[in-house]
Amino acid sequence: MGFVAATVAEVTTLMAEDCGGRVAPEPGSRTITVTYHWDSATQRYMPDSDAFTLLAHENRQRY
């Protein structure tokens, strides 16, 4: 069947707004890519890493 590659580009910049007592993240950028390959045994696309799950966890903590 092939594969699907998904990429998220994250850019963090500083703003003059108050972070509500939270420590602001460091400014910077990163690109996160996960490739999904077809697994005929499960009949679904399976990721090659848990990078998106980790990103979701980071975002829950941040916001």
C-alpha cells in the first residue's frame, strides 16, 4: 500500500503578554515528522515513532 508522511512545523516566539505565572518556552523552531506504513496484519497505518503523541502531551502541559 505504501506510506504516508506527516510533518508538523513548530515555531515558538516571545510575546510581551503575561504567561499567567507559567515559564515561557524558549524561542525557536523544530520540525516533527512521523511516517505511517501500512500494516496488513492490523489493516491500518502504523506510525514509525510516538513523536506526535509526545507533542500532544507537551501541548497539554503548556496550555
